[in-house]
Amino acid sequence: MDMSWLGQIGYALPLGLGGVGSALGIAAAGRSAAGAWAKEANAGKGLNAKHLILVGMPLSQTIYGFLVALLFLKDLVGETTIAKPGLVFGVGLAVGLAEMFSAWMQGVIGAAGVRSLSEADSKPFAFVLTAMGICETVGLFAFALMFLLL
């Protein structure tokens, strides 16, 4: 029985799930940034552009998912898909879930960071970036793991 379709689904999972996580993370941080900008504008302050960095950081997991998908495309009808479709599906699912949750939680941290920056005049910016970077590391490890497993 030809199960190569299972491997082909595995190719799409890192990009799809990474994209979902990035969208959720960007939405969380973006909502918080919009509120902070409204508060700053009402107070007659300049709008803090550092919020954009925190909003945009979860996008990187979509980029990792895209790179994984490009690397997988080289083997779309290759030996790995045909010989080990379960492996390809499992790796794709594992990498996809890691990218999704890494991006999503990075956005949650970014949302809290935006609030922190708006209440403390940007003083905790380096600490917020560090916390988001730790979350980013999960996505990087998943990206690297894909190469080791395949």
C-alpha cells in the first residue's frame, strides 16, 4: 500500500503550523501594541516603535517553516517519502508543532512586553527581547532537529 501521501503531508506541516503560530503570536502582540499606541497618543507622547519589534518577532517561525518546506521539496517524490513516509510525517508534525507553539508563546511574551514597555518607559526592553529570544530558541532547535532526523 502506497503511503507516500503521508510523507507529503509531513512536508507541509512545518510551514502550515509555523504560519498558524506566527499569526497567533503576531495577533497577541499586535493587540497589545495597538492599545499601548492608543494610550501613548492620548497622553500626547510619541508612539514607541520598539513595539513593532515585539510584534514582528513571531514571524521568524514561519520563515523556518518555509525553509524546511523548501528543503523537503527537493525530496517530494524522492526515496525518503516513499521508503519512510511515517518518518517524514512525524518529523514534519514535530517541527511544525514546535514552530507553532514557539511563535505563539513568543507573541504572548511580546504582548506582556509591550505592556511592560508602555508602563516603564521602555526600560525593560532588553529583558523582554531576551525572554522572546529564549522562546525563539525552541523554534531554532526544532529547525536543527529536522536536519538531524532526516
